Amino acid sequence: MKFDASMVADIYQDRGKRVRELSAAGRGGVGYFCSLTPVEIITAAGLVPFRLAGSMSEPIREAHSYLETIACPFTRSALDVGLSGAYSFLDGYVVPHACDNIVKLYELWLHNIPHKYCHFVNVPHTTSRPSMEFFIEELRTFKASLELYTGQEIGAEKLRQAIDAHNKQRRLVQKIYGYRKQDPPPVSGSDMTRLLMSVMSLPVEEGNALLEAFESEIAALPRSADGKVPRIMLCGTGNEDTTFISMLEGSGARVVIDDLCFGTKPFWFEVGNGEDPLASLARSYLNDVHCPRTFRYDQRSHQDDLEVRFGHIASLAREFEVNGIIYYSVLYCDTHAFDVPDIREYLESQKLPVMFVEEEYPVSSLERLRTRVEAFLEMVG
């Protein structure tokens, strides 16, 4: 594939276009919430995993009748998009046990939005041996539900091939992130968001071709230097829209790395391809997707506990030589907000300046945020 700069923009603007085309040709798509969904099983079933999101450009019209206004605005927006029929091109959806609000979406979607297929994956909240054994059986049930829906067996070899394809995708994403270690980085945070959301809207093989073409293009770009500009890491829930990141970069920051649900989280690990592919998937998704909904605890000391929970953030911050971290949480996201005191303490102990932002979905007041961001950038720059 030869890369054209308009390709990513076109896919990002109409994320469902390719799945609609494939569905018309007999290859359906399955929407999924959260980085905890083992997309390899959907791919192995011959379906296209499609990352579900809300809408940053459309107001919520119907979802207020189903979810209280103090529920996470991302889930309310995603439900609203589903109720509007905008996801009708999908065969169905998968919801993992991520947080309470995502769990609510399963029942609401089940009873109020037409679909051919649906499944709830009960992801454990601890990484203990019993949890792992339970999760392996949950994935067997997930696989069986897709076999029943498609009428096709998902054998071990199909699973291994899907794992290989998605591992290749993760390596490609990590390689492109690696270019952002340069100063200045050839890929902006906004461009990276658009690229990843495009990839999560395509069959894995087409997503890989897009990533390869994109990587070849940026590898050929000449390097340049344009003075000292604060290098920022963005953490937290984040969202699939570029509004907030564009504001940061328009205020003089370079967003060079992230720890976001629509960023590194689904791509910053590889699944082992052992004798039992489902066991490999269970281990990787439960151990390697760093989300505060999964309980990790080190009893040796408080500092050791913080290291277990947040050490990956400090490691990425050092690797990408960031000057400061912005921790972004969607309003009413208790899962991330409850971590704020501990994560602030930990990052400050690592000499990493941090600013906490709690905002609506969509962002309600960019100018107010811009003032805070500019003050933070001046402090860390």
C-alpha cells in the first residue's frame, strides 16, 4: 500500500465505511468496548473487531432517559450513538467487565438497540491464579458464542494466526510511537489518535497495511530541530477525539507518549502464542493491560504498591524524555479519579510534574483549560 496523507483522515471521519462495505460482501463487524476485549477471538471468527466510541461532535439526545446524568458521559454518549442507529452496520457488540458504567451498557444495548449478536465477557478484577483460571474459561465461553453465531469452529490454528496478526499490529504501533522520541517528533499526538482510531476500524490485515505504509512515510522524513518545546505525556481515560490533544499542541506542547484507552493500552504488550491460545490471551489481557479497574497490590510497602500500579507510566515518561504529565479523566469516571491522589504522589516522588484534568465528554470549556495548560507548560518548559 502506498501511503496518502488523506487516507487516515478519510477513515477517521467515517470510521464505519469499511465495515459497511465488508458487511455488504458477507463479512460482518462486531463492536467492542474497552481495551480488555480480546479482539483476536473476534478476528479468528472471521469478523472485524470495531472499537466503539461516543461522539464528541453531537449532543446527547436520548441516553439521558436510560442513564443518570452523573453516569460517565462517555458511556452516555456511546449509548446515544447506538440508539441513533449509527452503529446499525455492525452485527453486534461485545462488552467486557471493565467498569460499572460499561457493564450497564451491556443490558441497555441488549434491550434497546437491534442486534444479531451480543456477549458479555466477565473479566476478573485481580490477577490471582483463580482469577486467571476463571478468565480462561470465560474466553472459552466467548469463543463458543462466536462459533454458535457464525456456525464455524474457531480452532487453535485460527486463534494462533489471529494472535500473530494482532501482535504484528502492536509491534507496528510501537515502532511508530518510537519515532516520537525524536525532537521534534514527526508524528503529533493528534495524528497518532487519528491513526489508531482508523486502525481500530479496519480488519487487522488492512490496519497492518495502513501502519506499514504510514511508517515508511515518516521514516523517510528529514529530521529537524526547532528549539526547546515541553514534551508531554497524556494519561488517564482520554477519548478518541483530537480536540483536547490539539489544544495542548496548539498551546505549545508536544504530546509524545500516552497511557490512554485509545492510545497505548491496547498495543503496549504482545500475546504469547503457546500451546493453549486462550490461556495466552487470558494471561496477556489480565496482566498486561494496565487499567485501574484491575487490582494490583504489593504488600511490602506503600511505595512498592505505587510502583506496581504506576511504574509503567514512569518508565514510559523516562523512555520518551517527557517534561511533565497531564492526567486526563472524563467527568464521573470513578475508576480513574480514585487513583488521582496515589498517582500524583507517585509521579511527584519520581520528580515528574503532573497536572490533573477532569472534563466533560465532549470537552466543555477549551479556553478555561487552555489557561491552565499554558501555566503548566510554562512551569515545566
